[in-house]
Amino acid sequence: MSISAAQQLPIRGLKIGHASDARVNTGTTVILPDQPAVASVHVVGGSPGTRETDLLNPLQVVELIDALVLSGGSAFGLDAASGTQAWLSEQGRGYPVPPMRIPIVPAAILFDLRNGGDKDWGRYPPYREQGFDAAAAATTSSNTGKVGAGFGATTAAGPGGLGIASQKTSNEAVVMAVMAVNAAGSPYVGTSDHFWAAGFEQNGEFGGRGFPQPWPDDALNPTTKAGHSAAGMNTTIGAVITNVAISKVEAKQIAVMAHDGFARALYPVHTPGDGDLLFVLSTSEIQCTREEVSLLSLGTIAANVVTRAIAQGVYTASQEAEQT
């Protein structure tokens, strides 16, 4: 479990839950809106692992989802969504198909099967139970760092982790990002400990180190995980959540813009060995016109908070590693 202080989520009507397994060195994170929510997704990495993402295409019929799942475990981790679906079903939630309700739970996974944990789990992997437990544990605050989907995550330069960042506009609109960082590339400039994301940092959230001075000679030398150049062995996944009411089409457009945050925080990024993707979800608490809160503004802020959440998750996990 992360030893970071839990931070209160800035969006009402939203909970986040985690389940972590130290023996297997993996975990699952569930993003749980109180009510069914508009969502979409944009995939950029070359090796994604997903469930129900086709449904999030604006052309498809179902408009609302019940939860999002981010998990370790590669393809095994897709079982986590079934556990979350079981928990939601017990709560009577889901898309109505009388006489039943079917919980809609899109999911994405990252590859953490080579991180030293005990993966000899027998006939059934642990992720279905993790998905159930993470949903049951969801609250209005969340730890970051070595927790949930970021528990067993790594980058080319050391620990990965789960990060959260948010920004509020003048009219109480909020955009936040939850990112599980398991990148093939590095969050640091060359071999320094300065984050590529330094220009977007707020309030020293990832150490206040700024950019390196002088600029390292090796800054642009691509650093990737040794032995992890094959497809499907890495991946940064996450979700942007806003309280502004948006359509499914707008959610998709925000997801496209928000991927800029990956490129500002990781180098190299969106590689053939990464399944990088980003969900966008809206709780629809604030109803406003696009003159009041433009799509351009939402997408720009989304990219900024993605940048910060990536670095914040890595920084927190790295600090925890130094303390243990």
C-alpha cells in the first residue's frame, strides 16, 4: 500500500478505489462515478489491452458507463473489470435490459509481469477479486504512488506509479487526471533526476526540481527498459475526469488533446511496446455553454493535468522506494 497521504478528490460524485497485492507485485484501480457517466477513449500506443473500448466510440449506442478499471497484469488483468461488474451488479447498477441490468465497465491494462512478483497464481489470476475489492473500497480520497494499478509499475529509469493532478477554472469547473505510469520510456531528462514535466509543475508536487542546468548532453538519447522493447510489455494508462457536462463526441475530442500530456512527461512515448490510452469521463455536475467553458479550454487543461499526474505518480513512488 502507498504510504503517501491520501488526497481529497476535487470532483463531487466520484470515488476511486484500489486493491494492491504485494506478493504478486500488482494492483487494480477503479474509478467509480456515483451515477452513470458519459465517457470515451483514445488509444495511441502500439500494444493496447482493453475491454469495452469499442463501446466508447461516439458512433455506438450506449451513452453512459458505470465504472472505469485500470489494472496491472497484462491480458490477465482484464479480469478485474468482471470483479467490478459483479460489485456493481450487487448494487443494482447497470444498463437496463429488463429484467436485468448490465453494468458497463470499460477497462485497460498495463504489463507488469516482469517486475519480480510471484506470478505463480495457479488456475485463476487474482484480478477478478482485485476488481471487486477495489470497487468496494472506493472513497472520495485517494493515495498516489505505489498503489492500485501503479503498484507494480516501472519506467525505464526506475519505479512507476499512480498519479493524480487537477485544475479548477474560475467557474468551478474541474479537470483531473488519474494516471498509472508503466512506460517503456523515462520521465526524466537524460540521466538526471529532473522531470520532463517540470514546466507544468504546481506547488512542488513532484519535488520542485525544475529543469536541469546545464541541459544534459544525453537528454535526447532514448532510454527504454532493458529487455522490454517487445510489444505489449509496458504502457501508461489513465483517465481524465471532469465535472463539466460534455457529449460523448466531446469526450473523445478531449481524449485526443489530452494525449499531448504523455509526450510532455515521457520520452520516448507511444512506442510499439506501449499500449498508451486515455479515457475521458464526465460526471455532468456543471451544465454550461461552450462560451462559458470551451472545448479548447477543457482539452488544454486535460493535457496539462495528464502531464502533472504522470510525474507526480513517479515522484511519489520513487520517494516511497527510497524510504523502504
